[in-house]
Amino acid sequence: MSHWSDEETDNPIHADDRNFYKVEQWTADDLHVARILYAGNSLDKAYEIFDAAIRFDPAARYLIRQRRASLRSGLSK
């Protein structure tokens, strides 16, 4: 059992300030984040959402990031 609460946000700046994991969908040109699917302190939940997104739309580009570090990417082109 974890003593930490599961925190989430929809604010990317707050997510970076809190060092949260973010699951992001990027534009086709890889220049911008199209949308944030998850931003929170649970890496397990980030992986679940990432895997579901890849199964739903395998042609899109997804990243799990923590601040500037990319932890996992998915791209099927």
C-alpha cells in the first residue's frame, strides 16, 4: 500500500513543477504536443494509458515524459 496519493492535473506547467509523468500525443510533424492524455505521479497509470493509446491509434506518435526526459515513445510509421 502506498502512502502517496494519486495526484493528477490537466495543467502541463503544474505537471512539470510537480515532476509528474505525462503521456503526450504529438502532431504528425513532431513539433508540438497535440494533447496530454495523462499527467500525474503514477508511472504505472502512465504506462497503462500509453499502451491503450498505442492500441487505439498505432499510427500516432505518443511519448511518456517526465519534464524533458522521454521515458518511452511509440510510433508506428
